[in-house]
Amino acid sequence: MHEYSQEELLFSINEKRQMMVEAAELYGYTGDETIKRSQELDQLIYQYQKVYEEPVVLNGRYERRTSDE
């Protein structure tokens, strides 16, 4: 799997989001192409969260907090 820099990953997320919106406009929200783009976007967002957000325990539960906070 390709290792993205934070900037590359954010660019890819925004690019994939735009592709998903365009697919939704052409094929509808439940169209196969829209669903495919949505799943690809989910994977990119998950990858970003896994690498660039750190879990913390607040009130006995795991929460996500970005390194900027």
C-alpha cells in the first residue's frame, strides 16, 4: 500500500469527495458508481484517521483527538 503524506492524503480525500458528488449528480445517491466512490472515500478517511489522529481516553471512553488540539 502506498504511504501518503498528510497533504497528499487530504488532497486525495477532497478529490475523491468531488468525484463522489459528481457521480451522485449523474447516477443518483444509490447508483453503483456513487456507492463505489463513497466506499473509496471512506477508506481514505479511515486511513487518515488511523495515521494522523491519536486516540485518547475521555470519561472512560476512547475518543479521537487530532494532533493539532
